[in-house]
Amino acid sequence: MVAKPIIWSIAGNDSGGGAGLSADQRAAEAFGVHLCPVVAAITAQSSVGVARVEAVSPEVLDAQLAALADDMPPAAIKTGLLGSAGNVAVVARWVDKLRARGPVALVVDPVLGASTGAAFADDAVLRAYRELLLPRATLLTPNEREARRLVGEGGGEDAPQPLTPALSPNGRGSEQPGSFQSDAAVLPPLPAGERAGVRGTAHPAPVAVVPALAQALRAQGTQAVAITGGDSAPAPGWSLDWIDTPHASGWLALPRIDTRHTHGTGCTFATSAACAMALGFVAADALVLAKMATTHALRHGYAAGQGAGPVAARGGFANDPALMPIMSWGDDSDFDSCLRLIDKRQSAISSKNANLDLYAIVDSAERVQQVVQAGVKLVQLRIKTPDAPDAQWHAALRHAHAEALAACRAAQATLVVNDHWRLAAEMAASDKNGLAVHLGQEDLLALGEAGRAELRASDLKLGISSHSLWELARTRSLQPWYVACGPVWPTLTKAMPWRPQGRDNLAWWVHMAGVPVVAIGGILAPAQASQAAQSGASAVCVVRGLSDEPAQTVPVWQAAIAAGRAAPPLPVPGLPHPSLPMTT
């Protein structure tokens, strides 16, 4: 049996069983991860309010961590309610000790207040977070109110100040006078009706403000930030979270779950991200899974008292296509239009009625002619732009694509233009028949919002590459003709940071994408094409396997794909596996 990854949750105990360590345990079970619940604070609370909060002493917190360190070392640590600046210092010291042995992800959920209105953090705790935890955090998950407090927006005593904690050699924090000065925090002005420290602000910031807050927090040393938004006034009906990570930034969006049972939402989100990181996912991918798990938990929230009931994380969230979020390409996106297009297409697309079969990728018009004459109905012309293209090169590029398109139309095949989408748009101005484009994620990002709008306006069929969960989520916002999943196997055609997807991730992509999925990367033999088709891929890309005699090889590849389609489909895994190595 494979040992379960271990995470430590250093957080508060909720006597009502809704949030804190109770919610963290439910999230860990949903991910199949073992959670060690480390009590940093004890709360006397119910579904309607918090009566008392008592932080455990730094010595008691240190003893709990020391007991676990050798026997059950964590792959990830999630912090919630810590209760005192001294406890923050203990956590920081233990993170350093553990990282001296090996990588450990630190997910900091800065619980500064409860949804019932109780404030949990004074100025000393805020300053401890800023100087001790933020520089060590792999991921920070505040809501907008907490992000503003951590940034110190508004100046005054709530602004960042130097902090020198007194730490004993064995890692215990000291609460001696002078170690942490506790002053009343001076907060930025609050909108009418908002309470300081409230866990879920009822007045979201304008969408343009949140990315700036995330940048400010990353400037304090945090590797990645997710500012949870829940309901968003600028996008009614949507639950939006802004993520800013080393790999990607944008809004993660899913339709809002209409429920009053939301207690423990923030805890569930942060712990879900920590679980995903313990499983090896980078922050951006972990946040996609956290968004899915938390939305699933909201679906299953229930009443447990007179107030808001707890959310209920459980397994199965990663197999529901309706929980695959949309991710924006920038700080603004029309999610309502995205949803309308997805709804329109969802019922019409499946691996059964959108088979694209053998997909050849070639580098010349002559090669296009060869493969379509051999029976290929989908071919991509990949001609890369040199560092200094001149007029002669551009003329040759146009000529090659014109010849390739004529050959495809004559054979009733489709030509997919790689990268040169404006040229394709010119060619399609009078007739779009038999023409499509393919772009990679970096190319689409570089276009900017105006360029992507121009691409959408061209009405060309669009294929998009994807290698990770966040790329798949971002791809969905453009509703492409297909999404490519790769590399399925190790590839020799280009250097890539990505791990092979394998047949399991390919099957997961097919199940979750909502559009046809193309298998690409490392497909060198017909047996691999058969396996990719058995995973449900609508098309199988072959780059190097058609040889100089496609008339002889194409029928072999086509037969392999047909055999794969006829075989029993491969099962969809409960979770995908990571496609990028994680560093902390």
C-alpha cells in the first residue's frame, strides 16, 4: 500500500464542528490525505457566535509539533487561527527546521476574524504574520478584508512595522514584555455595516483592486496568493477567487452556490490547497482543485444549529465536469458570456460525436499534400517564425499556406494553421471552409485582451494547447474547438518542463474539458495511438511517425485508433496526477 501524504493543520478548534480543524479534517479526507490536527487555539463557539477564544501557550504548541516531527513529518503545513504572535513565531521556527530536512509547502490561511464578527488578531499578530509567515509562505489565502489588513492599507498602527521576535533555541516563542508589542490596530475605513475582522466581507472590492492587493502581498515574500472572493458584486452570480502564482494569475470562476450553510468555507479552501500541494501539485493547479473541492463542499453544506451550517467536503469533487472552473487570462473577463457559450456547446460535444481521428503535424505544404492524399483529414502546418523574418520569408509563408489550404480543401480535409492566426484570418475572410488555427498558452497570453477579442471576432475554429489544470481552466474561457492534452508520453521534439500526462490524465481531461480533447506528445507507435483513443481522445497527434511514405503508414495509424475506440474505455481517475514538479 502507498502511504498517504501527511499534512499538518495548525489551527483553532471549533466547538461547533463547523470551521477550523473540523473543516480541515473533512477536506483532507476528501483528498485522501492524512491530516495531523495541531491545536493552536481553542474557541467556544456555535453556529451563531464566538463566545471566547483562548490561544494555547507557545510551549504547548511547540510540544505538539515536536511530537510529530520525526514520526509524521509533513509534506505540507496549513495554518489557520494561531491565536498569538508567540504561536506565529513557533510555527515559523518549525517551518525552517523542517525545510532543512526537505521541501515542505506552507499554506497560510490568515484567520483574522470569524464570519460571526469576532476579531481574532491584534496588531502584534498582524506584524508577526507580515515578518515571520508571509516570507515563508508557499501560498497565502486571505479574503479581501484580510488581504487589506495584511498589506497595512490605510497606514497608521496597522501598517507594517519592524518586528524582532524573541525565540528560544528550541523554537519556542516568548511572550515576554518587549517581544511583541500589542497595540490597537487602526484599520482602513470600512463600508457601512461591515465589521472589523469579519471572515467573509459583504462588500467586495472592485475587481481591479484585488490583483493589486495580491501583488503587494507577493512583494512581502509570499510565493503565491489566492484572495478568496466568494460572491462578487462586479460579477453577480459568480464565485470569484483571484490567484497570483509563479505560473499563472487570473480569476478562478464558478457559478455561485446559493446556500446559507457556508461555515468553514475559507478553512476548506486553504486545506484543500495544502492537500493538493502535499500530493505534488504546484500552487496554480492546487488552487484549481481547491476551488472545485470547496464548491463541492458548499453543495453539501447542511444545518447543524440555528445559524449558518458547515460546508461538507467529501470525495468525488474532481470527477464532476460542472466543477471545472473557468480561469480568466487577465484581471477582467466576461464570465457570463463564457457560461452561455459553454452551456450552448456542452450537450453537443462528446468523444463519440466529435471524433477527429488521426491528426498529422507537418512542416511544409508539400508534406500537407502527401498526408491528405494518404487519407488524413486533419493536418496542422507548423512553420515557426525566425528571429528576423524578412519580406521574402513572409511571402513564402503565405504561399505555403495557400498551397496547403488548397490541398486540404481538395481532399475535404481541415488545415490547422499553427501560430499565424492573422494570416489564417485573412485567408478565411471570404471562405472559412477547411481552416482552423492552433495557438499555445503563451501566445494567447501575449495577445492581450484586445488581441484575444480580435481572434474571437475572426470566428475561426481554435485549438489550444494545455499541460496543466490551470491551463485547462483558462482554455475553457475561450470555448475552443478542441483542447490538446500533452505530453501524453515523454517527447523528444521539444524541451518541456511538463511531466508526461499518461493515459490516466488524458482520460481525466476527456471527462472534464467539455470540448474535444486531442492527445499529443510522445506518440511514436500505433499502439500508443490505440491507447490514447481508448482514453477517449477525439484526435491523436502524430508528428514523427508517418515516415516518408504516408500512404503506407497512415492506414496503420488509422486502424490503431479505430481499435482503441472499439476497446472498453479506460476508467477516469479520482484525481489527476501533477504535471509539473513542485518546489518550495
